[in-house]
Amino acid sequence: MTPPLQEIAGMPLVIHWRIIKHVFFTWEIAIDAVEKILPARLEPVELRPGVGLVSVGCLHFATGHFGPDSPEFDELVTIVHVQPDLSLKMPQPRFAFYAVAVWSDCADFVAHEARHIFTPTSHVPSLRLAFSPDGLGVEASSAGGPILSVRSTAPLTQFTPCAFWGQHYNDTKGLHLGIWRWEGTRYEHMKRGDAGRPLPHRHFADLDVSKVISCYQQMFAEPGLTHSELFYRMLLLD
């Protein structure tokens, strides 16, 4: 795996997460559901007329992020896909997103992200992510009930190495733009079928997940390996 890249587009590296489980599902959703919650400056990705994209990621992190004895922990993140800023001097972003909600059962993680990249983080000790043994599904829940239950709609062919760049927008301290990078070994596909869907739950805040149409894309990190996610210092937008 490539060593952490210490700077990109003049912005220094501020976070290096080490992930050991990662399930990422993207759904088509009625465009009005995402337009309702986006800052006016951001333009949603419109897959086809009237259809946007929303993703939910379930992540399980390795030990030792906050000291040698700090335990593994989970994150649940919901994002809306938006158009990238191509003026940044960085590798072509695979996609850009606006963070709707970031939940974790780890208070240190919540404080760290809020301090460095201004995500809309919440500490939810009751968050539970139950990953399938093959890494191709997950059930997410909290004390408030089930959040989603998803599974792959295609049999595993093989996990392959991959690295890609992206951008993210957060609006907790004024609208900020940042750069991120993911590297690891993953399996992804776009085969249609009954993949599951987000359920009505307070995690999704003002995003109306009842307007989800169908699953668009699925990605799964290879279980048992460590995958890398890098985040860089945020830029405040005018």
C-alpha cells in the first residue's frame, strides 16, 4: 500500500484512517429529496432527469488510532453526491459528496473528525454494524431501531487493488471543501437486484429516504486486510 501522501493541492494531510471492513452502497433517489437538503452553492449529481444519488457507508476501523490500546470502532456515514470542483490541482476525483450525517460508537473518532474536517458527527454508543462473514453485506441499527440491511446482488468474483481520489463538502462551520483518498482491495459492481435499502430513521436527518428508487452501485472492501482513507485540510468557501 502506498505510504500516506503528506500534501495535495497545497493542503496537508490531517487524518489517516485504517479500515478493516467497509461496505458502501449507492442508491438512486428522487432529485427533490437531495435538493431540499443541499446548500445553495452545491449542485447535485443528476444521473438522469429527476434522479440523484445518495450513498451509505458502513466502516469498521482497526485498533490503535487513539493510543496503542484504543479498540476497534464503527462508523455509519450518509452522503449525497454532488458535482466536484475541478479547479483544484489534484488527481481527477472519482466522486464528490456532501455529508448528511456521520455516526460512530467512538467518542474519540467523533471529536477528531469534528476538529479536523468538520463533519456532522454524532457519538451514538448504541450504533451496531453487523457485517456478514464474506464482507458482502451489513445490518446497521441503533437504540432507535434498524437503519439499513444490505447485501450484494452479485456473487463475488474477486477482490482487486484500487486507489481513487474524491472531494467532500461539510457545512458545520461554514461551507468547507476537502480532498480525500481511498486505497485498498475491493469488489464492486452495478448488478441490479434486491440489495436492501435505507429505512426511516433519525440518522438520515432531513433526507427523505422513502424517495430512494433502486440500488445503483455496491462496493465491498476485502475482509481481513487493512485499507487506507486519507483526509486533507479543509478549505473555507466564500
